[in-house]
Amino acid sequence: MIVESIKQLKSYEGLIPGMAKISAFLSSCTDQMEKGRYEIDGDRIYASVIEYDTVSPQEMKFESHREYIDLHVPLTGEECIFWAPVEELASVVDYNPDNDCEFYQGEYRQLLKATSGLCIFFFPADGHKVKCYVESSSHVKKVVIKIKIA
């Protein structure tokens, strides 16, 4: 997992494939964007703009992905994202290659407050529980960019 200021994304161009295209796409993102899928580089890199109201952490499960890196970029609202290494979590829904997702339960190691101006990379070894609140619900709009690993 990497937590970074969105202003520093260009410093990852040598580490993350397609980072220049991702940075260019994100420079045009606003909280007025329509929900849906946006192509950046075909199925290799694409974005989804999503909206939801955060819920109690007990309602959510950890997830991880094998084929893609997730880059979460909040546009509005705030959410708490719980993080733990996948190796410390117990699988509760087997990996599904159709949606590149496996679900887990377990204890978190880090609690992140995701707000506008931040971006968070989740790699295959990163279990992440999203859409959560700690004190009260918030309406969140964010961009999730999927970056194919190989």
C-alpha cells in the first residue's frame, strides 16, 4: 500500500506502469464527473467513478485483487479504509477471476482516512476494506483506477 498526495503522483512514473497516462487522466477529474467507466489504456488501465454512502465497518469485508493494482482517488466526502496484509486475513469468498476479487475477514493493521487530495495504491498483497465510517456516514465520490500488473 502507498498513501500519497495526488500532487506527488508523477514521482511514481518509473514504478507504476502507465503512470503518465494516469496522471493526465486525473488532472481532468472533478467532482462533477459522471459515474461510470472511463478508458485510459483499454483493459490495461481504466477508471471507474463511483458514489456511495459509507457504512459501519461491520457491514464490509476486506478485499484484494490479483490481476490489477487499485488506485483510489477520493473526489468528495471522506471514508475510512481498513488495511491488513492478505496473509493475515481469512478468505471468506474464494477468488473470482471474472471480477478479480477475493473477500476476507480479520483484524486490520492500519486505518486510513481517505479524503480529497490523497491517493492510495493497493497491491495484490493488500487487503482493504472500503466504504466504511468510524463516527458517522458520509457521501463519497471517488475514482478507482485499475492498473493491470502483467
